[in-house]
Amino acid sequence: MLLAATVAAGGLTGACTNVRQPDDFQNGSIIKVRDGLSVARFPEKEELIMLTDRPPQLETPLFYYRQDLTPNEAFFVRWHFSGIPTSVDLRTFRLDVGGHVQKPLSLTVDELRQQFEPVSLVAVNQCSGNSRSYFTPQVPGGQWGHGAVGNARWTGVRLKDILQKAGLKPQSMQVTFAGLDEPPLYSMHKFVKALDIDHANSDEVLVAYEMNGEALPLLNGFPLRLVVPGWYATYWVKSLAKIDVLRGKFDGFWMEKAYRIPKNANASEMPENLAKDTVPINKMNVRSILVRPDLSDLVRAGKPFEIEGIAFDGGSGIAKVEVSLDGGNSWNVAKLDNADYGNFSFKRWRLAWTPTSAGNYKIMTRATAGDGKIQGLQYWNKSGYMRNGIEQVEVPVV
Amino acid sequence: MRLKRINLFTILVLSAVLYLAAQVKADNADSKTAKTTEDKSVSVKSKSIDLPYYPPDFPPGKGRELFISRCGVCHSLRYITMQPDFPEKTWTKEVDKMIKTYGAHIDKKEAREIVDYLISIKGKAAEKH
């Protein structure tokens, strides 16, 4: 009877109403997943939210952001092609540096560790499409919640030191980066990204061999990963194996056709009027994410509760975070944590809250960056990139 | 003599149990950690993992087999499982992108059948603006 009613009411989309949902792995997990997703465990990983398995795309549950650094085992995973490296032998692995240089290099991981000054920094790594699933109208692509982001301490060598050793020839314009991953068909373009020469030569861009004090997990780019603090993760090429210096501008697919944003202040466009001028996605915009309450957190009327969350931007740092408990009518200034991991890191924040009565509360958070940029309206783009509008979460108080 | 036989049997059984237990432990370790190999010539251990696969189910319908065989060549069908419902225009564009941009081996007639199947499982009416 119930079945018949569902089918009758279902219409076109009703076809999938009665299909077994892939929730086999969800049973017994505290992790809440959105429709069409499951939780799963992959090598070197905790139980994470699985978007896809081939290639793996895994999302970090929000409760992992209740600490400054995101554990390697919980760090989100995103690859483009099914041909990802599952085995790397460091006796044969080389990082090749070539193109428009005086002396091409072919370095082992040991040589990188021994011949260059080690550098460490904490930086946020966020997918361009983090939070894509919340756009209206919805857009196709990886249906991420807020968990395609992580904060880690990256240790490695400065890219500029490697480039200096290879010796840049005059009029070098861009540097390209390619990893060990390969597309499944020859007709597809290998995943290659590019940075302008000045950016590549800046102090903060690293070739990292450690993440939070350990070798990187294979799924996060073992043995080497490009670290581009303040920029979206699409530039943080994993299993980095080839660096090429170019005299001209790189015209590869992954810069010229993919990962493009509308060329305007808020990277915005309309579904019926798409932007004609686009540029490659670049620096991250300012945003904040509510981390607590979440899941089974019970908020009780008359009892003190600590709201907490994270905030970050493209490197100017976080100046202020405000929290509204009434759907945006009034705002309270949150307390920023004292821990200082630098401007590229998560800034965690808290707000003491004792709800006076039971009911549903609309919690909103709004971050202001060091450069004065502040979160506001949510803009739309067809790729679902750079989401940073003020989010509202409905929280029941009992 | 009898005692000896029992002992031999017990030892055999015990060894088998221990061996199996070690296997189970090794399997569990494989699923959680990477296999690492140490070699004196390099200071960092090499790594190797086995990826698990979780193929999703899809309801019967015209085009299901074609959809599974053509799309599954390159990527997990979870790419579809995770999508919200989209209008026909969006699904047509997506399949077209797979053919034109990525070179998927799908001819026109097959593309139509795949789009129809996608609409049957993840379709919705066009949005009005």
C-alpha cells in the first residue's frame, strides 16, 4: 500500500524513490551524509563521506574542524581521472625540472630533502567547488558539502629554490606542474596547471614532502605536492613529478577551458546569461563555516553552549567573525582563538551562547578578512565555484 | 602413539588458525594503511595501496546497460548517484561534454538513449526563470 502510494505520487523522479539507497556503509556511522552519498573507508583514511570511488573523491566530516590542523587520515580527497598513482617507488621516482632553464634537474625525494633548505607553513587547502551542492539552482559537478577543505602544516622546499638551481633563462613567463595521475583515454588532456613566474618565485609556494609531520597519504599526493597558499586546491598538484618553465603562456585545457570563473568582482553570472569573459580561478575568497553545533550536539534552553567554527581567506588573515542567532537581525562578535598559525591557516572562533527558550534558531556566521573583505550575499556561477555567501543553519534548541 | 597423533593434529590445527588470523590481520591492515617498503638506498619509505570499489546499483530501464558500459569506462557511476535531479537540457549538455570535450566513445543514437535513461532516474522538469 505504502509502495503503491509512493509510486503514484512519485511521477518522473519517483522512479528512483524505491531504489535501494547506497547506505550500506552508512549504518553504524555517526557521519551524516546527503542524498546519494555514503561513508566509506579508503587506504590511509578514516571513515569519510564518499562522493565517488573511481577516482576517489572523499569529503571531511565537519567535526574534524574542531581542531586547528586537519588530520591526514581525515583530509579530503579529490582527483580528476581514474588513473591515479596507487604505488610509488622512491628508488625510481624523480621530480623532473625542465623547459626554459639552463640546467634541467631530475631529483629524488632524498635529494630534495638534503640539497634544499626545509620550510614549513600552515595553509588551508580548499577545493574550488567546496560547498557546490548548496547552490541554487543546483549545478552539475562534484556535490560537495562544506568538507572539501583542510588545514595542514606543509613541509618541503621553496619552489623558487628549485627554479634557482635549475637556472631560469631570461623571459621566462609561466611554470607548469604535472603529477603522476593519467587520464583513462588518450583523447583527454593530462591534468597540468600553471602559475605565473612571479608567483612561482614567491617565498610561500612550496614543493611539500610532508603533511602534518608525516609523508603525505597516497590519496593526498605522495610523495610530493605543490603547495600554493591562499589559492584554490586545483593548483596544488598532487604526486608532482614534472615542472616546466615556459617562455610563453601555457594554453593547456586545465587553464584555458576548465576551472574558469566569470571575470567580475564576485565571479557571478546568471543561468540565462552566462559570463562571456572568464579568467582562471585563483585566490580564495573570505568565508566562515559553522562547525558546532553539528550532528548529535544537543543544545538545551537555559544551558551554556559554545558555538564554534572556522574562518579563512586567501592570505590576508581573519580580522573578525560575527554570529547571528536570529537569522541576521542582530550580530554578536565571536572570540578568535589566540593560536597563531599565520594568515594562510584556519582561524578558529567561538561564541558563548545560552539560549533562553526552546525552539528553532537560525544561526548565521560572517567573517571579515584582514584586507577588509566581508562575507555577504551568495552569488551564482555555472561551475559552482568559490561559494562564500553567509550561510544559515537551523538549530533546534530543546 | 595416540597422544603423539593428537599432538601433531593439534599443532597442525593451531598453525592453521594462527596463519589465518595473521592473514585476517594483514588484510585489515591493508585496508587502513599503505604497504610501505623500506630500502637502505632511500630514507623515506615507498608506498603502495589497493583501492576499494563501491559500484552503485541502478534501476532497470531502457538504456541502463548502455549507460553502465559507456560511462563506466572512464569513471565511477557514483558521479551520477551523487547528482541532484536535473532537467533534460542539463543531462544532454553533460553527455555532450563527455563526448566532445573528453572524447568518450559514444555515438549519437547511444547518447540519446543514455540521456533518456539519466532523465528516467535523475530527471526533473525544466526550471522557469
